[in-house]
Amino acid sequence: MHKSIPINLPSTILPIKAFKDNYIWVIHRNEFAVIVDPGESSQVIEFMGNSGLKPVAILITHKHYDHIDGVKTILNHYPAIEIYGPVKCSLPFPYKPVKEGDIVTIKDVEIKYMVIEIPGHTLDHVAYLDNDVLFCGDTLFGCGCGRLFEGTAEEMYSSLQKIKALNKKTKIYCGHEYTLNNIRFAMTQEVDNLDLTSRYRKVLKQEVTIPTLLSEELKTNPFMKASSSQNLKEIRERKDAF
Ligand SMILES: [Zn+2]
């Protein structure tokens, strides 16, 4: 049974869990919804059915299976859905390629996303920015950053500099729930950071720690605090072995 949907509310963003620790994000306004990085489909289709929401678009940040594998089944259910993804990769379904500076306008939810290229985790990686909301996939995490699968530390460093330049109130919606483990690592790098210890205490009580605030990442995330790409590379290597 469909719940009644109030109309003319501001857009709302909700997480749908996938795999062990992935987040699929759903942005909705009135009866329309946008889906970010659907790595799985069944829980998304069930959510749309239960809520009565109509998905109109999918945004893809990068090509990894845990961000795209739900797309084909969702597309079968909702053939009119529009899909946006990075121009620098070929996704295995029809999509509109986007690049740095592009504006993705989704009229039904009255949102315009600006595309920012943020390579490092993969070479094709993009983020979608709407005012103070950023969908950044596997580039910036709560108190961490993505592994360097394809890109270099230089690329990741300059991608994080782009994010650092955004409004400090920007809400960071990333692709995984890694925050607690990331904070545990960060505390080994900066033992006397009081912002980090208070963040640790806060996160212990939270099941969902995302979104985080850019201002909080600037104070506590060791990768955002890296002084150079070489420094980021060293922190990344220590984290990979943590
Ligand atoms: Zn990934």
C-alpha cells in the first residue's frame, strides 16, 4: 500500500543500505526520486514500491560494481529513468556522460547538480554538488578517503583540495559506512586531536554516520589534513596496512 506523499516539501535525502557497508542515496521531492550509485536493485525497487516514489534519474559516481550493478534491473522496472555517469569510462548500460563543470538538471526534483571530476580512487570518478550537498562516491569518506585503485596520490590530493574549497557547511554523502574504523586509524595518527576524540564518542552511538560535514572533515580527517601529495601517500600506505 502506498503511503500518501506530502507535496511541495523541500528535497529529502535518505540512505538505502546495500552489500555489507554501501549506501545507495535517494533524493526525493514530492513524488519524484533520484538514486545515487545503486549497486543493488531489490531494496531500491521495494523502497520505491512501498513509498510510492517514482525514480526519474540515476547518478553514478564511478564504475565499480558496488555502485552500478543495480542499474539494469532498476532500468527494466522504470524504463524512462535517465542515467548520468562519468564520461571517462564506458558503463555497461545507456547513459548520459558528464564531465567537470557540467550541470545536470533534474526538473522533477528541482535540483541542479554541478559535476566535479575527482580522480584518485578511479580515474573516471566524479562528484555531484547541489548547493551544500555533495555526493562523492568513494573519494572522501567519513574521516578517510578511498583507496588508490587507479589514480595516484597526486590525483587524490588535488581532488581533495577541490572538495576542501567548497562551503564548510557542505554535507558529504559518500558511498560507504567506514567512519568508525577510519576514526580509529586517525586517532593513531593524531593522538592529541580533541575534535577527533569527541567525534569518536559521537560516532560510537550512531548507526548511520553519513552525511558528515565538510567542517568536521577538515578538523579530523587525516587525508584532508595532509600537507602534500607525498604526505597523503604515506598516510594512505599506513591506512592500507592498518
Ligand atoms: Zn569504488
